[in-house]
Amino acid sequence: MIGIFGGTFDPVHTGHLRPALELFEILQLEELRLIPAGTPPHRRPPRASAAQRLAMLRRAIAGQAGFQLDERETRRSGPSYMVDTLCELRAELGEQLPFCLLLGMDAFLGLSSWHRWEEIPRLAHLVVSHRPGWLPEHLDDHGGPLAELADSCLVSDPRDLNSAPAGLIFMQPVTQLDISSTRIRALIRGGRNPRYLLPDTVWNYIQEQQLYR
């Protein structure tokens, strides 16, 4: 079973890495693919170049067993759609290997706005991280297709994800760190030190490249 974790990573920070590590261990993944977006379709272009974001992420996960940097979206022209990435991975790794797409709760609640979103649960399980104390019943407050999807596909044991290549939803509380790339960029732009919000290796690279000033 492999995990797939996409994002802009502009820059990558502890708020990305700590939940990713917790889910990697809880799900007992063989590997976790971290996939930086080339051209994010739902937000303004990244401030750092693709090469710089790859370099930061490479430094951030160095030495972490099971974490693998996947550069495919930065090499692909046009908008970076997760459905295209999942289709590529399926073609490469086969139809039977369980895939787990890691999402935060905000991303999950916005899933119906994603390009060809209905295909995504047929390509991968959805593993949704959330703050402690949140309950799956809270999805009913949002209604719509996501609540219906959760009602029919939700499992409570991560081991169930091994029973099929895709199609299930698992929700897991993780350590929630109130850190954002936007806030880190603002600190740097204002001449303040973002240390301890991101790995030292990433902060050192940002200073070397004079990023986000």
C-alpha cells in the first residue's frame, strides 16, 4: 500500500511533514510519495520555482525511510490535476496495489470542486486527517455528495484499506500544527525568523536562495 501526498510546498513545513509521518506509520505504508504541484489549478502560481520547491522538499525528507519525492507534476505541462497523477501511477504500478490519497479535512470538503473529482475515489482510497475531537458525523452538516460518499465508503480500521485498491475513506486525527506556507512567507518578507516552523535544512536553503523576500 502506498500513500500519495500532493501540495504546493511553497515552502514545505512541519505542518505538512508531521501529519504525513503520523499517517505513514498508522497506515503502515510501504512508501509515501510526496508530489509537488507544477501549476496548481486552484491558487496563484507558487512564489518559488519548481526546481526550488523540489530542492526544499528533497532536503526536508532526507533520511526519512519510506518517503519518496515524485517530480512528475513539475515536469508535466498544463495544470496539475491529481486525477491525471493517479491515472499515471495506476498505469505504472498496476490496478491492484492499494493507493491512499492523503488529504486534510479542508481539502476533502473541497474535493467536489476538483477536476474530474468523481474519478478519484475509483483510483485511490481517501485518507482524511483532521484535528482531534472532530467526528465523522460532522460531515452531515455539509451535506452534498461528500457526505453521501462518506456514508457509503467510510471504514474505521486502517487495515481495511488493504482489502481493495481504492474506493474507501478512512479518517484519522493527527497532530494539528497551525502553520501555513503563507504565514512563513510573510514572516520572511517582514525580516523575521521562521525557524522551528520548518526544517533547518529548508530554512538554510531559503536563505541561500534569498527566497520570499
